[in-house]
Amino acid sequence: MGAAPAAIITGECNIDGVSAPERGSGTYRLRPLRDARERDERVTRGDLAAAIGDAASHAAAVELAARRVGAAREALDAAVRASTRQGEASRLALGDRYVARRRSELATAQAEHAHAIAARDAQQGEIDGARTRLTAARAARQVIERHFAGWREARRKAAERRED
């Protein structure tokens, strides 16, 4: 390998004591960096999987909140229908309070539903971020893999020259 690729790899390296392979060296000196990049990719892949799992639970929470809104709306409709019947004043007052309580329950259910939707949308942003980090980790690993492939090829060619 020429000096330029080694300088690029050394410039990217964040592990102390790692340098480009020396000519004739039998070991790949960037192995710690290579291992770190592979671990980083595995970790970011796990982070993405966790974010997707969290998104599934957020979607279930949105569905549950939507069902609660539907049930509260049905209960309010039933309360309104019941309170429109003719009766004595005390029963009408109780019916009005019952309708007011049902409206409050509906408002609470709608607020919970809106909160669940916001949490789901925020989780989608986390998934997008995890995908971006995984793409970056894969790209960083591929840089090292290409360097390693070049190093192996250089070693193979050097061995062939020695045999000739």
C-alpha cells in the first residue's frame, strides 16, 4: 500500500498506538481498529432493533388509546341520549352532571391518544437516527475492510515475488 491510504487510515483511527502496516510485517496492525468498527456496527444494529421494538410498543399504545377514545365517545353518546329523556328536575341535573363527567373522560382519553401519537412519532425519529448511525458504522467498517483486503493483497503479491 502507498503512503496516501495509510495516512487516511491513520487519520481516521481513534485508537492510540495503531498505525498503518509496515512492509514485511506479518500481523495486521489495524486489527484493534477493525475489531472496534465491527463491535460498533453490532452495537448500532442492536440499537436499531431496540428502537424498532420500542416503536412497536408505541404503536400498540396508540391503538389502545384510540380504543379508549372510541369507548369514551360511545359512553358520552349514551349519556346524552339518557339525559334527554323527560323527568323531574333532580334527575335532569344528575343527567347533566353525568354528561359533563363523560365529556371530561372523553377529553382525557383524547389527550392520552394525542400523547401516544406524539410518543410514536418521536420514536420514529429515534429509528431514523439509529438507521443513520448504523449506516455510518457500516461505512466506517467498510473502510477498514477495504484497507485489510488491500493489505492481504499486498502480502500475497510480496509472497509471490519472494517465490519467484
